[in-house]
Amino acid sequence: MSIFMPILIGLIAVSLISLIPEPHRRRANAVVVAGAGAAYLSGGGLGYWEFVLPVVMSYVAYRGLESWTFIGIGWLLHTVWDVLHHLQGSPLLPFAADSSFGCAICDPVIALWCFAGGPSVFGRLRTRARSGPRTAPP
């Protein structure tokens, strides 16, 4: 799997989440992080250790209801789990051998956006469009 596609998927995810207005955007992302913590449960590639991430991610997601930083931490924790599964040979999607690797590339893209405060991508574009081109003073 190339590195380009997971980065693109991360950017698309950030763009779609940007369509949700605040404070609902942060809260929706916290719920998604909680769900991401359970993504590997059915595979069981890490045995009983599979139960650790959902517990930790539940706490992080709860804190993420009020903090973009915790949501970013959650995405990075999921990245670590992706790497462990990739090295273990137990991919997220059994039919796609590199799916955990791709997820490990995608998740930090979302985490960086979260650490920036989860700004609306389209809101920034609209602000720039309204202000028009910048010209030098006469």
C-alpha cells in the first residue's frame, strides 16, 4: 500500500469532519475515537491485550468530549495499536494485508488536525475568500 492513499484518506476524513459545526465536531470525533478503540476486537491478534485499548480509548474519548488534545492522543494511541498489529501480521481488515499499516499513516494526519484544535477546513477557506487578495498599500 502506498503512503499517498492513507494520507489522502486522512485529509478527506478531516475535511468531512470539518463540515460538522462546533462544539458538535469535537464531540462527534470523541465518539469516533472511542469506536476506533474497538476496531481490532474481533481479530484477537494480540490475545487478551486486545481489551486494553478499548478501555484506555474510552477514557481518552470521555476526556475528548471537552478537549481536542485528548482526541489527538486517542488517534496516536490507535496508531501505536496499528503498528503492533502490522508487525504481528494481524491486519485491521483481514482481506487487506497492509490495512493496519495504512491506518498507522492515516491516523496521525487526523491527530495533527486535532492538536491544532480541529478547525473547520472550509471555514478557513471561506474566510480567505471573503478577505480577497492582499494588495500592497500605495
